[in-house]
Amino acid sequence: MSSLESFLREKILSPDSLAFRLEKERNSGKTLATLNGSFDLLHAGHLYILFEASKQADLLLVAVNSDASVQAYKDPRRPIIPLQSRMEMLAALDFVDFVTWFDETDPRALLTKVAPDVHVNGQEYGEKCIEAATVREKGGRIHLVGRIPGLATSEIIQKIQLLEATCV
């Protein structure tokens, strides 16, 4: 096993092993922030919200929508990058402590299981995002981060399509 594989193995946790590992960390007094999304075509906007999320607690857990989940809630042709590669790119970031995945179209079941101290979301989803009640029921709070204009995956895909159309 390469040193990269070993490094990633420590940070990418299956949904089944997640509760045990996080309980160990939290028993030592560490707080937990969560952030979820598809993170398809990782870009600077993602880096910004990930970094802001990492500042909200001692540990940052990033929950990634599985390929089937992305297809169900975004587009049958997505994701562009497969789940394993998306998780590896996220795990490679120094300020991301753990990465996991979920198959549902929203993360509420996972959030119930991990009970974050703070859940980070994009400001466009607002204080009443679908995760809010679940997080607050477990004693956590919601932290919203503003989006950087022009840095959404759908906008990047549109730019690429326009470039492709003009190059033909």
C-alpha cells in the first residue's frame, strides 16, 4: 500500500465505522463540524466553504453524496467525477479531518447519527435549510457561508459548454 493510500485510508470513513471513530474523538473533548455536498468538479468555491467550515470546530467531517444520490437529485448524467475520486480529493486537504458518504438525497439520517456541534451550509440555503431541524434537535447550530460569485459547478459546466460550442 502506498503512503498516499495509507493517508487516505485514515481519513475516509465508511458510514458504518463513522460513529465509533467520532465518539472516540469527541470523548477527548473535540467539537465536530459537518459539511455535505456532491463536490463534483472540486473548485475554489468548494475550497472556500470547506476552509470556513474547518474553522467552526476542532474536527471537520465532509459527507459526500454517492454517485446514485447525485444522479437522483441533480442530473442522471452526473456526477462527472466518481465518488471515490471526489472523496480522495477532499481527504487530501489538510483542513479536512474525515470524509464519508451517504446514499440518500439529503444528509439528515447521517446528521442524526453524528450529531454535529455545527453544520455548515451555503448561505443560499438559509437558516431554514433541510438540515436545520435535525442539527438543532441534537443541540447543534447552523453556520452559513456566502457563495463566491461565478464559482458554482453548474456555472463552470455552462462555461465549458459555451467554450465547446464556440470552438466547433
